[in-house]
Amino acid sequence: MKPSEPSTPQPGAAWRSPVALVLTGLALGIVVEVLFDGRPIGISALIWAGLCVAATLGMAALERVRPSMENYWLIPPILFFAGMLALRLEPLTVLLDLGLLLALLALWVRVFRAGGLLRSGWLDLGIAVGWVPLESWIRPWPILGVATRQVAGEKASRSRWLALARGLLLAIPAVVVLAALLAAADVVFSDYVNEILRWLRIEKIVEYLGRTLVVVLSGLFLLGAMAAALRHPGERKYFGEDKPLVAPFLGFTESAVVLCAVNLLFTAFVAIQFTYLFGGHANITAAGYTYAEYARRGFGELVAVSFLTLALILGLSAVGRRETRRQQTAFFGLSGALVVLIGVILASALMRLLLYEDAYGFTRLRTYTHVAILWMGVLFLVFLALLIAGRLRAFAPAALAAAIGFAATLSLLNVDVFIVGRNAARLDESGAVDVSYLASLSNDAVPALVDLAAVVPEDERQALLGQLACRARQVEERGAGLAWPSYHLSHAAAGRALHAIEADLEAYPLTWQAWDDEYPSYGRWVVEVAGEAQDCVTWMAD
């Protein structure tokens, strides 16, 4: 006989270690309160993600659950993006890192036992990311019931002590509301209530209740997420895998006409690009445009055209009928030609961006689009390969991988440092640098700005040092009394770089100017540069 596998929790079956699961969820809830409650994100994100992964894997071993291999593939990017939250401060990078961390954790829960990430289509990925947070509020309650019965016995639900506790939970809100109304109705009663509240130190009670609520809610949610990951998924079906979501209804001739028409349009556009954009400066100026004017127009439209064309091919592939091998080959040929032409259009968009960067320097938006175009090119090459192989369903996880690659590239590039470096290189060529814009960048850029201050002309140097004096005050204020979970490597590096030029910054005193004498805490910091008062460009976000 074939040896039987270790028994695992089937749908509806009892858990092996419900008490351990509940205690682990409670411990993770305490971790959330300690690391995040009222604190800026820093090293806390990496600690939390690592503990969540470790706790789930540990409970899988205790429950004798065998994780899928795809579970392990997702752990490195989860920890990478969690770590980057303690390393980068540039806004879009932080937003992408946080968004992908949460999305990957949801996917990790979804594929922990069943796998199937590479079999997922667009709907499957969307449902995984959207359903797991909802499922995490559903799953903890059965485990809590089982754990309660295991600890207190089957008669726990009829216990007088539990009945008393439930009665108190119901009585507290009723007493609070009615006491507030009675206190408002009678001054003497109000004085007695206030005396009792002072004796009880109600502000501390509210604080402790709030912290307890964070622990309980976080613990329940994470217990539910662990339960969703560990439970037997049953037979999971994937949308559109066995049969298409929409039966093909469009004839081949109609699809071919659409593809041919768009191919002709793109061919004409590409011909113009080779004549003007790729043909050199003389052709553009002969047509009455400057390089900057020609580069500025149409970049966003070209990117939109690329994605709309991709959606067009996917749509025709889904709804178009191809009844013979010849029709299949023709469809792939026309679609492949479109993808090649899109590649030229993306190259045109990149060329326009390069011209604009040469004319006006680098900004965050231009850096984002620069990186995005490169990843779009990779994504279209993958799309072409999947189209030829007849495996367009795999494009959904490929697009997810491209999104991960884009976010990881921004994180590794260190956008704000890159911008300072590129504008410093442009300074050697043009002699111009926008100190005000560079000073508005995040603390990621501060070490590079300190180095830049040593090489810029004197007027720009004074303006930059004045803004760095503002930043030094910001870093000092942030660090005052901040708890260790909010430790951030970028803030720490900025503090070290500013400390190294502390003597230079003393020449730029700061003063606080209130907007209204009645509200002195509302106002702005002003720095004195060459005898003139200048506003601090930005006030640092955590």
C-alpha cells in the first residue's frame, strides 16, 4: 500500500494547535502596537514582516502543513520591500514599496498551501489581493471558539464568570452614555463624575484601552491571515483556465482588419519619427521647432498608445475566432508586427524624454518615466514571446513581475540621490543648477547635497547651505524622543552628513515666524542667507 501523508486540517476539520495559533496571533498584535502605534515607519516594517513570515512558517510546522514552493519564491521580495521602507524616503518609492509589501503578503497567504501563482490570470490576482484582507476577518472566530473550549472545557459557554464578563462589556457603553447625559443635566452630579474621573486618571484609561484595542484587532486580523494561509484550500479553480470567460464571437476577418489598420497607422508614425526625431537636430529645426518643444509634446500620449495597443491585442485575442492554423499564424504575425512598432514608439518616447532632460535637467517625474519606459520595453518583449508561444494567460503574473521590477529598480536606484548626481553632472556642462528644487528632495539626497555644496558656485553654495541648515533643524526635531522602531537609515545618514558640516551651517541662523500672534505655534522657519531672510523650502515628512 502507498504510505499515507501526514494528516492536515481539511475544510471544517479541527486544528491541531488552536491555542498556539491564538497566542501567536496575540503576540503579533502586541508587535504591531509596539512597532507602529503612533510611530513613523522605519526598521519596524522589516521586523514586522519578518516576524509574520516566521510565525506562519512556524505554525505550518506545528500544524504539519506543507507549504507550496511558490510560497518560498515570494519571501525574498516581501523582505526586500519591507527593508526598503527603512532605507528610502522618496515619496513614490515609499508608496510602491509599501503597496507591494502588502500586496505580496496577500498573495503569499493565497498561495501558501495551494500554489498556483503562475496559473493565475488578471481576475485571480485581483481577487487574491482583495479577498485575503476580508478573509482575515472571517477566519479567526472558529479558531477562537475551539481554543476557548480547549482551555476552559465544553461548559465554558455556560460559565457564570464568562456571563458576568459579557454583562460588563454590555453595561459599560450604556453607563458611559447615560452618565454623560446626567452630568450635562446636573452641575453637582457633574462635579462628582469629574472627581471620579480624575481619581481614575481617565486619560490613562483611554490610552490603555486604545492600545489594547490595537492589539486585539491586529491580533485577530493576523490570526485570520495565518488561518487563511494554513487551512486546506480545497479544489481551487482559476478564471478562464478551463474555458474562456467570454466565448469568442468576433470573426477573423474583422480582427485582421483592425490589426492591419493600426499597423498602417503605426508604420506612418514610425516613418515620421525616423525622418525627424531620429534624423537629427537639423530636420527638427527645419520644420520650425526647437528640440525642447518637439520633445515636450506627446510623451504621455505615446505611453498611452502603447498600453491601449496592448489592451487591443489582448482583447482581440480573447474575443476573436481563429478556426484554422493559417488564421492563427496570421493573427500572431499581425500582432507581433504591432508589438515591434510599439517598441519603436517607446524608443521615440524615450528619445523625447532624453531631449527634455538635456534641456531642463532631471526631476522625480522624469526619472520615474525613464525607468518605467525601460520596464515597459521588457514587458512588451515578454508579451511578444508569450504571444508567439500561445500562452497569453501567463501575461498577468509577468506584468506583476514587471511591477515588482519597476519598484525594485527605483528602490535600488535611490531616486533623489540619482537626481542630485545627474544635475551635478549637468552643472559641469551648463553651469546652472536648481538649488531650490534639489533642496526640496527627501533626506535620501542630503549626503549628495552636502557633497554638491562643495563644488557649486558661491551664490548657489550659500543658498544650498542655508537650506541644509533648515534640514539640520528638521533632522534634530525628528530625532528628539523618537522610539527605536522608527529608526530610519536615510535619516541617520542625513544626520551624519549634516553633522560633518556643522561649522559651515552655523553661519545660517534660523528663526521662527508665526503667521498670527494669537497662534504662535503656526508659522514657518526662515533662514538668513547673505543677510536676506529666505523660507525653508520644505519641512521633512517621516
